[in-house]
Amino acid sequence: MKLKINKLIRIFEKIEECGLIFLFTCLLLIACLQIVLRNIFATGIGYADPLLRHLVLWTGLLGATLATKQDRHIHIDILPRIVPERGKAFLQIAINLFSTIICIFLTYAAIKFIKDEYQAATNLFLQIPIWILEVILPIAFGIMAIRFFAKTITNVFAVIKGTSS
């Protein structure tokens, strides 16, 4: 059972990484194409700018989920420098738990936002509802909440075993 879960997690992470690479590649190609079309042919793709804004949103949030997975996210590390070695494990638990709670609140707010966008029935371009392009918000914050919670649990078990991570 544990092997199947680990395999599913690895597949999900691979999809996440490939999705980020794909989105970033699309972002670069569309931006370059738009520059060439504007500067050389005095034209452009009408919906490229809003599409690029949403690709930046998706790329940034997928990058944030991967940064959370790799523990390479932005964090303020002043407290771990001044806390005694014995307290660092408990501090890490508190930080991860706080991050989990914040991500849960952001997930909830993003779900409400998407619900409002869905009810507004606004289309952005090519008759694509805007809520579809913004659905990454609750997904990314939900993934980050799960990852921070998993780190919290891992740290709690490490403290119980006496081997702080």
C-alpha cells in the first residue's frame, strides 16, 4: 500500500514538473512570437497579453508548489538563528503548522473567488470562462497546504523519535 502511494506521489510530482516546463515554454514562445509580430509585422495576437498574464500566474503558482516540496520557498530565517538547537525542531513544527493554516485560508478564499467568477460568467478570450484560467489558485494553495502539513507531521514524528530533521 505504501509503495503504491509513493508511486502515485512520484507520478503526481513528475506531472507537476512537466506541466511547469510546458507552461514556461509556452510562455516564452508566445511572448517571443508576440514581440516578432508587433515589431516586424505591426500586428499581434489579440488575446496574447491576457493569456501571457495567466501563464505567468500558472507558472508562478506551480513553481511555488515545487518550491514548497523542495523546501526552497521564501522564508524568514531569523528565528532559527537565535533559537537554541533544542528548540529548532519545535520552531520548525510551528512554522510549518502556521504555513499550513495560511495555505488553508488561501485555498478557501481562492475557492470563494472561483465560485464568484463562475457565477459572474465572464469570458476572457476565445469564449473561455475566466474562472477556468484562475482555477490554479485553489489547486496550488491546496497542494502547498498538504505539503506543509506533511512536513509538520514529519517533524512531529522526528521530535517524538528524538531525531529532529
